[in-house]
Amino acid sequence: MTFDKLPENFAVTRDALHQIAFFAIAPARYEAVGRMGLKAAPGGFGTPEFDGQVARVEGTLLVHESGGHVATQDITTVRAAAEFFGLDYEVDWFPDFHDPLAAVDPDQALTVDREAALALGEWFGFGFAVLNRLRRHGRDGDDVSEVQLWPEHLDPATELGDRERGERASFGASPGDAAHPEPYLYVAAWSELDRSNDFWNDASFNGASLGYASLREVDDPVDRGLEFLLEGYRALHAD
């Protein structure tokens, strides 16, 4: 796997698809089975199979698989996306989020570029590949969580380590945010860190990050990404 330069409108597309993930795709799964985690999918992201259905994004299309039939629709607005998946648009569809995504006008036309959407899907596929390899390195006694793409942050993540010993952290693959214009891998510790350790390099949260530009420089981003995440895991255990 190698990474190309990101399309210029990657961030705009990412933010538009975040609205779709949070207000249309995750609620479709949650309403049916009480779970909201998403996963990487061909050309984008979507739900695991639930109640005989899959709701997903592929490039600039909404895709709804149900009962052996596949329906598609161009992405236009958040409300239209929710209705395509059989929902009424709701802002507060799950009241217990600590940091829910801020809603845009649900009837505002969304800008989604196909190449940028595909690049986002490639990033999510990379994230799941690295994080699933990381899970195999947990030690005895670790509580290792399933890798899921969380709709409020739009990032694949897993958790490893013992919380009582101050060794637990979230490990993830963010597609970028206000503090990071490009995607990045991260280790976000659940406990206080020793910042004299240069590994803990990110000032915007309690942990460390490895950016997209650094991953583009190596021959095998998956190996480099796993090395970075394991360095964080070991640093927490050493501390």
C-alpha cells in the first residue's frame, strides 16, 4: 500500500461525509439493532450487516443493500441521505454522546468529490488493517476492544491496556480535524503522561500522532503505522 497526495478538496469532502455518517448511516444501524459502529467498505465506509441490510457510502453514492437488492442514490443533502436509508432526519438521535458532531443545515447541498471520497475510503481501509494487526499484540490481562469506525469522530479506533495500571489508551486512524489538516494515526492515553518522553508529541490531545505526510515517505505504511502504535503501547507500559 502506498499513499498518493491528497486531493485539494479532501477536507471539504471528509466533512460532508462525516455528516452523512453521523446523521444518516450510523442512525440506520442504531435504530435497527442498538449499535452504531461503522467500518471501512469498498470506496468508502458503512455499516456491518445488520437486520439483513448494509448502509454505506461508495465514492459519491449512497448504497443500501437489503434482501439481495442494491439501491443507489447520488449524495445531495443530509436529509435526503437519512430518508434514503428509511429514516427521519434527527439531530439528537442518541442523547448520550459526550461530543456529538455539530449539525449543518440538513437541506444544504453537500460537496463530495469522488477522488477525495475514494482517498478517504483508502485511509479507513489502511486504518482497519493497522489496528487489527495491533490488537494481536495485546498482553495477558489487556482488555482489547473491537476496531470500529466511530461516527462522532469518523475515525477507526480500538482500545488496549489496563486502565487501573495507567496503561490504557485509544489507538486510532483519524481522517483529520481542526488541529490536523491531513489524516494521522494516534495514541491517546487515558492517564497522565510523562511529556519528557519525546514520543508524546501532540499538543492538541493527550498523546502522540503520526501524520499522513510521514506515512507517504515509507515503502510500507502499514508496517510503519504498526511500529508507531506499538511504540506508544510500550511507552505506556514503561511509564
